[in-house]
Amino acid sequence: MNILRSKHGRCDMAIIAASNGTEKPFKSRSGRILLYCYDTDTGKHLYLDVEADMALTNEEAWDYMQMR
């Protein structure tokens, strides 16, 4: 299981792909590549914009996926 280190704002996050590292990146309806992840520091799930190396809130990810 690989732990990804990603800089987001002022915090350093230790995240892994969700489902014990088995989650795979997917292309959203907007064309962005997203990965559903688990933040080992906070115990919460999040989406990672793979191309921008940026953590997204659920609301931001839903906008990328055009789910609202």
C-alpha cells in the first residue's frame, strides 16, 4: 500500500488510495482525473485531482463529476 504525500494549502497530508489502496483513478465527466483516497491523519475520505495534485472537498469533486 503506497502512502502519497500531497501538499494542500498549509498542511501536509498522508493519503492512500481508498479501499486499502485498491481504488483506481477515474476520468470525471469534466475530463479531470480523480482518485478517491483516505487521509490517514484525519481518518476521512477525499478526492485527489491527480493532474493538479490537489485534494478536493466532496462538493468540489461533485462539481468535477457534474453530479449536481
